[in-house]
Amino acid sequence: MAAAPTLHQEIRIVNGFQVTSIPLSELDVWKKLESRRRLLSFDFEITARCNNNCRHCYINLPATEKNAINEELPLVKIQEIVDEAVSLGALWCLISGGEPLLRDDFPDIYQYMKKKGLLVSVFTNASLLTQDHIHLFKQYPPRDIEVTVYGVTKKNLRTGNPQIRIL
């Protein structure tokens, strides 16, 4: 038996699933925001490098591109930006790139954001995902991980990762 709806709560069926929605104005976070303008979220492209070469992508310098590696923000600068975003009220960060898992310090970046209390999403092609990453995500669960898959053939996928198999 479903619980009775609360004030202004809408319950509807979408594709066979019960969906409950509450207007933003009824949420506690919205009430906090009414008092002053705040930064809610930010996207952080932590690298311009990628291990794939998707023709549609604008941020895909080669994974070993020395100039791109040298131009990446160091961990301490990323921590300063995260601290500032959190002080401005940020609740959520999307980590993307290029391919964020190319950075050797990705676990440090991710863990720092989580310890600051941020909800963290990760956009990745997942071809560089290791057991260490999986352990990190289990220990500090992300808000979500979005995996991009742009092809279903070896020619289209172009990963070089033997763990990704085309069935």
C-alpha cells in the first residue's frame, strides 16, 4: 500500500513505474537558496587528453600529449578551486575531460571532492577503469558514473583496452 501523498506531492505512473515528484519550492535546499544566490554545481574538465579519438569530440588531445599534460592544473590548484566552489555553496561537481581517468591523481581529486561533501558525477569512457577505481567508487560512492559508448565495432570503438570486448 502506497503512502499518502504529502502536501503538493504528485504521484504518477510513467512506463509502468510509480514516479513521485515534489515542487522545488517545497525542498529545504530551495528555502536555503531563497535567502541568497548560491553556486549549486560546477563542471570540472580536469584534462583535455583522451585515449580515444572520437571524431565528434572537441576535447580529445592524445593521451601522451606532453603540452596538454604540462597545462593541466596541479592537484593543489584543483583543491583550491573546489574549496572556493564549496564556500560558495556548491553541492555537486561533474568531473569530465577528455578522459578523467587518464590523470594519475584522479583518485586524489575524486576523494578530495567527496571528503568536501560534494555529490560527484564522473563522465568517462570507462576503458581505463581499474580495480583500484572500482574500490574507490565503492568506498566513496559517486552520485553517478556516465559511460560513453560511441561504437559497437572494433573500428568505431578504438580503445586498445583488452577488457572491453565486442560481442
